[in-house]
Amino acid sequence: MSNVFKAIADPTRRQVLALLRERPLSAGELADHFDHSKPTMSAHFAILREAGLIDATRHGKSIIYRLRMSVLEEALMGLAGAVGLDLTPRPDGPAVTSGKEEEQ
């Protein structure tokens, strides 16, 4: 879980994840959104891949990146549990956030 938080600690990598939330993008399409060099962007992609936050698939000469939202969700749920928050959805009642029911 710590490698996920290390990966999302950087604002550039958070922006990459936000862009991939919309749709899969090639490395070039992602890089076009930033003023970083291609080697710097490749390093960011590698950190996100190592954390399991994105998948990479080669299509010809292009690499297409996709967001793996489930990994991020698991890390956030793990953090919430570690600090005593219960974020389990309750279909019949208000959300529980700190062991107490939220007042409406």
C-alpha cells in the first residue's frame, strides 16, 4: 500500500491518473499535457505501473495506459480502516465515517 501512496504523492502523477480516469491514453497523448521531458514522463509512468495504478499495453509503436481504479480504491479503503473510518456503503441508512452515524 505504501508504494501506492508514494506514487500519488506527486502532483504530476495525480494529474496522469485524472487524465486516465476519462479514457485510456497513449504515452504521447499523456506527455502532451505536461512540460516535462519524455524520459521524466516515462519515469512517472514506471512508478504508477509499479504501484499497480495503471496498466500499459503496446499497440504497434504506441503504449496505451489505462487506470486501474480498483488498486487506488483498495489503498484508500485500507488507509480509512487504519485510521478508524468505516466507509462501507449502507443501503438502508446514512454513511458511517468515524464509527458514528452522520447527522443529516
